[in-house]
Amino acid sequence: MAIRAVVLDIGGVLEVIDDSIFPGSWPERLGMSEQDFAAQLRPLTGDATLGRLTETALHAEWQRRLGLTHGQLAEMRADCWRWYVGTLDRALFDWFAAVRSRQLKAGILSNSGPGAREAERHHGFEDVADDIVYSHEVGLMKPDPAAYALTGARLSVEPHEVVFLDDAPLNVEGARAAGWHAVHHVSTPESIAELERIIAAEGH
């Protein structure tokens, strides 16, 4: 029953996200309420997360729906990516980077948008993980049970051999329903302590 793999989410976990960056002042600048702005983008976000829209198509649709000039579109894209990639949680990243030295597999499971792998590459996730499952690349997103099953299969581990960390309660519940050990991320020290407790309790 030992833990053989540690799987982490990215946004809100390995990356610290500042929600003041995006949408930020964009609704006001466009003369829209925050609710109307979100309503225009929400369906597109879902499609993009499942890989049904390319990055180019997504941004072209932003421009059409919001009536953006080419300059505004370029500025909004920059703000969105700056928000999306956040800042690296160095303490959590360093802990995660060390798990393979303990004969544990390291995986990432992220609900993502097109372009995420390239935008996040500077954080070094590919250097420390055995595999990264991006939802837009595989057409599956948490909490779909198939997303957890695919991740386990790609890491060659059984569900009970995985411990998972995510900041979204729904995704944590989905992981548990899939047979994984799962931790809700609240703070880095608490999350690392709980991950370590599970790893030790399961007899790694």
C-alpha cells in the first residue's frame, strides 16, 4: 500500500496566483461590469481547457466578443499570461523536486489552457517531473475520473499509490473518489507536512 507517486497541481499550488492582475481593470476599461466580462469569456475558457480551441482561436474570439483593438488584444494577452503563470512557490517546488531522490515518481496534473506548457517552461516543471498532464493536451480535465486514471497510467502506478495536492476542493474530492490520497492545499508548510504524513503512514 506504499505511496509511489506524488502528483501536484500547478496554478494556486506550484504557482502563487495574483488575481489582481487579471481581469484587473479590464472590465472597467471596456465599460463592462465584472460579471459581463466574465460571462463573455467563461464558455471559451472551458473549451480551451479541453483543447477545443487553439491559443490563436481563443484570442481571436476574445477580440471579437470584447471589441478589442489589436493593441488592446496584445495587452490583454500579456496581462492574462502574467496572471496565469504567477510566481513560483520556491519552497514547494524544492520539496517536489527532491521526491525522485526518494524513489518516488513526480507528476503534475493541471487544468490548463493552450500555450500553458510553453508559458510555464521557465519555472522548470519539466526538469523535476516524470510526467506532466495538461488538460488542453489530453482533452480531459479534473475532476473527470478519466483525468486521474490517465495520470496514474502514465506514471505506471495504482490509484492507492498516489498522493495528490490541489487547491480546488472539487478536484481533491475527485481524486479521492478515484482512489488517490489527496490533500487540499491551504499553505505550503501545512501541505508539505500533510503530504509527508501520508507518505510515512502508507509505509514508503
